[in-house]
Amino acid sequence: MNYAMALDYQNCINCKACETACKEENGVQLGANKQRIWVGIVEGSIFDKSFINLYPSQCNHCETAPCVSVCPTNASYVAAGGIVQVDYKKCILCKGCMEACPYDARFVDDTKVAVDKCTFCDHRIEEYGTTACQTTCPTNVRMFGDLDDDSSDLVKLLKKKRFFFLKEKSNTRPKLFYIVPDSENYARQSISHETKIYTWDEYLEKYRGVRG
């Protein structure tokens, strides 16, 4: 299995339901700067018309994860399903992984005295098949699934839609797939002209060798 998540970010209303569900489900330390998942807000303007883009985000569970390679104690590691995890007992709070992560997806949990991050709710996958954030989202922004299962809802979605990755030039092979908005205007204001847009076949052509 190769777990990943698609984000239909055009539907995000920044209601914070996903953040709240994540904290409740995973016992995440309280505090605005203690988040396993969050919604990034980018403001801009086109021809003096202001707009706000919302980008739901979290750990990208990268296939080439710099946080894992930089960790001196192997506290950061890749678990079953390609989920990047942290062994709290091995973490020495050197914060090397936090510096290495291009997505700012890690934080120090003072209650664990260790670095913490999204785990794709790995403890509930077998029973529920998805994450707390997907289950809670009222506008169906998130879709969790197995990239190696052609019958999964995730792959079915990616076969129908075009998508892109954030900071793909970091060469981490991230597994958060951002769905290109159906609205041409929203796509234009929220996607850089330098961003590579993929179809499922184009993605497989580029990354199939990496995934096997």
C-alpha cells in the first residue's frame, strides 16, 4: 500500500473542522502553533481585485523524505503504507527534521517532549479506511486512499481530475495531490504559471519507476 491524499482545495471554507477533528482524534497539544494539519492562507490581487487562496496542508509523507534522511537517531522513519512517522522515544529534539521539511509540517509537542506531525491517522485506517480530517470535512475537500489500488476512490478521482504538488522542485516526491479547480478563475489565481500540472497518466509516466 502507498497511502496518499488528494485535496480539492477549491471547496475549502476554512471552517477549521479538520484541525479540530485532528486534535481530538490524535490528542494533539492545544495551541494555534501546534497543528498536525492546517489551512494556509495566501492573499493576492489581480487587476486591483483582491482574493484569498486557501491551501489545506499537512505532512506530505514524501517518498523521498528529507526529514527521515537527516534524523541522527532514526526517530523519523517510513512505516507501512509509506507513512512517515516519528518515534517519540528516539527523538532528541535536535529539530533537524523541522529544518529539513520544506512544508513546515512539524512542530515540537511539549507534552511528548518530541517532534510531532501528521500520521494519516494510521491507528484508524484498518477500521475506518480514512482519516479524521476527511471524515469531518463538510465540503469534501479531502480524499485519502491507496495510490497502488486502482479501485480506490483516491485513484478514481486522480484519473478524472488534473492535479499538482506544492514545492515539487524540492524533489521530495510529495503525496498530497492538489486538485486543479474546475473554476478557471480560481485556478488562475491559485496556481503559479511555473507549477507543473499532471494527469494521472503523466504522473505515472514520471513516477511509476519510483513507486515500482
